Amino acid sequence: MAVSTDYLLTIATWAHELTPAEAEQAARGITEKTVPKGGYLCHRGDRMDSWTGIVSGLLKLSAVSSLGKPVTFSGLAAGGWFGEGTVIKDELRQYDIMALRESRIASLNGATFRRLFETSTGFNRFLVRQLNERLGQFIGMVAHQRMLDSTGQVARNIAWLLNPVLFPAAGNKIEISQEEIGLLAAVSRQATNRCLKLLEEKGYLKVLPDGIRVLDREALMHYGE
DNA sequence: TCATTAAACGCGT
DNA sequence: ACGCGTTTAATGA
């Protein structure tokens, strides 16, 4: 169940960095499926020999702590590709991945991924850029975690989901419950609601019935600095 | 005592 | 059925 090269180009920014022959090869290694809201793509400890792309929708990455408390680590938005670590190192999946709403998911099989990884400079350019972007984001997260109040945490986590390098198809509306924002930002549901109202008053975002619309991503990104 | 939280409840979509 | 606001009871600063 492969996919046409033209279609691949619409769902994967990295495909634009490949030669036509490489892109064709990649398209042959792609499969797609729909995951319902609340459905799991994989659980911690699964072996999953493929690289995953989000065509549409929203995922969260979480695990269960040693004492049984579920911990959310990160959100993943449309246009994002992830999981290269487990494919390259042939590891087991480190986290649970759940769909926060119905999501369309593409998979590039491991053999094709490794072939591109070994031979395509364009593909490697993309991977390095993506890793670099993520690293920068995570460093920023650690640096600011010590300084920001809960509103800053909420603002940053929302801005992260709209990172144009990591999630180029995300748009500016996020269909996510306030409870899930709270889990992402490690802030209680009540506090999340207060923070969202505050950010709305400042005009950085709009709270919608089914999520939020971001009006000023830069302001959210740098809130509290 | 005051603030914050999780859990329970109820309302509106 | 779900998300959100509110209430309540517990926790801790």
C-alpha cells in the first residue's frame, strides 16, 4: 500500500530534499492509516520498525512513572515526523503515543528509512536540521522551566505545537482540551483555564469551544522573558 | 488561615 | 459522551 510521489511531497517536507529517484523509493515505503481519538499508536516497549509522520491531527507522547502516575512529555502536531531514534538504534519504543483527536498517520518502513539514511544527503540534511531544532527547543525548555510561572509554561507548550520547522502543517488552530494542555504543561486543569484566559486577555490567543486559536506565536514563545 | 489541587457533580454542546 | 465550570474536601505553605 504505497503512495504516489506527488502525494508524499504534500505530506512530507523532507521529500522535497530528495532526488526524484529517492523520493520515488520513499513513496513506495509509505503506508497510511487513521487513528481514532484516544487510540494508541504504540505503547512503551513495543518494537516498531518504522518512522512516523503526522498527516493531520494531534498526538501526545507520555509514559507511566515508576509509581504509576501517567506523565505527559510532549505534543506532536501535523506535519511532524518522529521516531528516528528507535529506527536507527533498533530500540524499543520509549513512550506511549496516543491520539488526542482523530489523526491521519503515515509510516515509512524501517528498511527504506535506513536506506535513505545511508545514501541520501538530502534526507540527512533534514534529519540534522530537525534534531537541531528539537535540541534547541528542549534546551530552552530546561532553561526556562526554572524561571517561568505556570502561564509561561502553558504559553510555551502551545507555541511548541506550532513550531513551523517541526510541525509545518499545524496551522494556527489547535484542537486540544484544556485538560490536555494542562498535562503537557504540568499545570492543573483549573490553573490552565486561568492561564488561557490571561493569555486571551493579552490577545495572544483565542479560546474556542473545541480548542484554541493562536494569534501571536512569537509572544507565546517568549512570554515571561 | 489562605491557596491550590484532585475528584465529584452538573450543565451545555 | 465530552469538555468545561463549579463545588468540595484534603493538603500544605
